[in-house]
Amino acid sequence: MTIQEEIRKLKEDKQAVILAHYYVRPEVQEIADYIGDSFYLSKVAEKLENPVIVYCGVSFMGESGYLLCPDKKVLMPDMTADCPMAHMVLKEEVEAARKKFDDLAVVCYINSTAEIKSWCDVSVTSANAVKIVKNLPNKNILFVPDKNLGRYVAAQVPEKNVMLVKGYCPIHENVQAEEIKALKEAHPAAEILVHPECCEEVTGMADYLGSTSGIIDYATASEKTEFIIGTEIGVRYELEKRNPDKKFYFPATEPVCQDMKLITLEKVLHVLKNEENQAFVTGENAVAARKTLDRMLELAK
Ligand code: 13P
Ligand code: SF4
């Protein structure tokens, strides 16, 4: 039996389901039942009836999966796969802002630990952040931890006072404006599609700004045939699968999230077989963090 056949058999025997983010390796995306951006995967996880979920992504995704389905076994192929940005805000920063503004809403990007979520009022993803912030009754918003996504949201919601902290995604922050410019010079007809986690100079050059799903859907619907992509290289698999006749150019310094790449077929097979690496969030944090996800799902409707 091939490793793929073994995984499929175990999946069937255990009524398990595999969720995968677009940044994991192509062969892992290929074996998944659901592939998507963080928002899509949260919506799917909440509705699943399978007793076992293998979550191919980084630890905040597993935690969110567990919080949304605490009665299921949420298995992480690699427990060390973590998102550095998910830790980039201090409790003191949140507390100081709460002291200063009576009507403050603390909005956390879903790329945050369950502990950070527990200090906040609502979670958002890159696909729904603008809509949710716009619809909050509060004028004063503290957006954590991603300063880049926060800056993008602030620009779309000028009627609010959106405050930022200093967190960032090292992979998107490292997308170089010079490299995007060079690609545009080489391919002048190409449209530039960028994730809002990129720095201001890069987002300023974009024809379209959006989540990984947003970028894939935009390129698929567009009549253009060439695109310069400012996000992690993993999206190439779905972009090319859906658009075999279109061309996609990535920056010369390829944006690679090493944590997402830790997820391999061997590790998927191992956790399915042994039911190891269960995601857990315990204590008061779990209740408060879950509320931020429920509020997100409610406000994003
Ligand atoms: P989305 O897929 O929600 O756009 O998120 C990007 C990301 O960096 C996930 O870690
Ligand atoms: Fe975190 Fe960036 Fe990797 Fe996404 S791409 S998991 S934001 S480090």
C-alpha cells in the first residue's frame, strides 16, 4: 500500500477527516478532505460530525479546531509547528488600552494563541476582519497581533480609531517590494495579488489585497492570464490546479513558512494511526477564547 492508500484506509476506518491550510505541502493538500484559508477551515471544523479531525496547519489552528469542537479528537501532525506571530502581543498592552478607553473592543487575528484570544473580544481572519471591525459598535479598536493586517483594516474603516501593536508575520514581512517591482517590469501585463500580512510598501503596489482564498478566487475569476503573487508559496498548488493555463510568478526570495512545511504525509499517517498529538486548551482560557471564535462566526454571517 502507498502512504496515501494507508491514510485513506485509516481515515475510513476511524471516520476521520483531514483539514489543510493552503500553505502546507502540495502532497498534504492533495490528501485533505477540506483545503482552505483560516476562516473557511474554522467554519468547516464547527460543523463537522467526524469523531477525529487531523488538522494540517500550525498550533493556533489546532487550538481553534479544538475550541470549536471540544468533543472531537483534533490531531496535529506536528505539535512543534507554530506561528511566531501568534505570540506577538503582551497582556500588558491589552490591559493598558482597556484602561485608557471605556468602549474599547480588542480584536485578535485568528493567528494568535488561545491565551491571547482569551484577553480579547472577538477573533477575525484576513477574510472577514474588515466586515467584523466595521460592524462592531465600538469606536475604539485595539487590533492584535498583526500590525500589517491591522493597518489594512484601519484604512478600510476610517470612521474607527484602530490602534495597533507590533506583531507581524516574518514570512510576509520579508516579501520585498524590489522583487515585486522586478517581476512587474518583466511581466507588465500581470496583476499583483497580495496578502494583507505584507508590509506597506508591498500592499501599496497591489491590484488586489486579500486572504489566501481571496487571492485564489480572484485569479480564477479574472480574465487576465498572468499574476504576481505576494503570499506564501503553498498557494501555488491550488492556483495552478484551478488555472492550468494561467501563469503565476512568486518573488525571487520565495516566501516559505517553514512551520507549515513541517506537516508531512508520514506525520499525518502517524497521528492517524496512533491518535497522538491531541490539541487541547484547558481552564478559563478555553471558555473565553471560544467566545471570541463564536462571536467571529456570528458577526461574519
Ligand atoms: P489566510 O489563509 O486566512 O489568508 O491566512 C494566512 C496565514 O498566514 C495563515 O497562517
Ligand atoms: Fe504564521 Fe506567517 Fe506562517 Fe502564517 S505564514 S503561519 S502568519 S508565520
